Amino acid sequence: MALEMRERCERCDTAVLGPDGPALICSYECSFCVPCGDAMEGVCPNCGGELVRRPRRVAG
């Protein structure tokens, strides 16, 4: 099963989350930009899970 790489932050909807750029993700694949993750103190507002750095993927 592949990890879903969302293209925009789910909180601000303006930050583009490129496949090789920084992003935060929870265990349910909710995705956020780093500034929004910091503002939420590392906790996913959807599930309460911990936000961790999303793995990077080489664009191709």
C-alpha cells in the first residue's frame, strides 16, 4: 500500500506540499505544512495523532 502524498496543507490550504519538500503527516495520512504543524503543537486536529515528518519522494 502506497502512502498518499497530498499536494496541499489540510489546514491552511495554501501551502504546496511538494513530493521532495518538508511536510508533516499523521498515521491516517492527514498532511500539513510545517508552520501549521508547529501551530497545532504537533497534534493532528482530525484524529489527535502525532504529526511526524513525511518521507520525501523523488519527483519523477
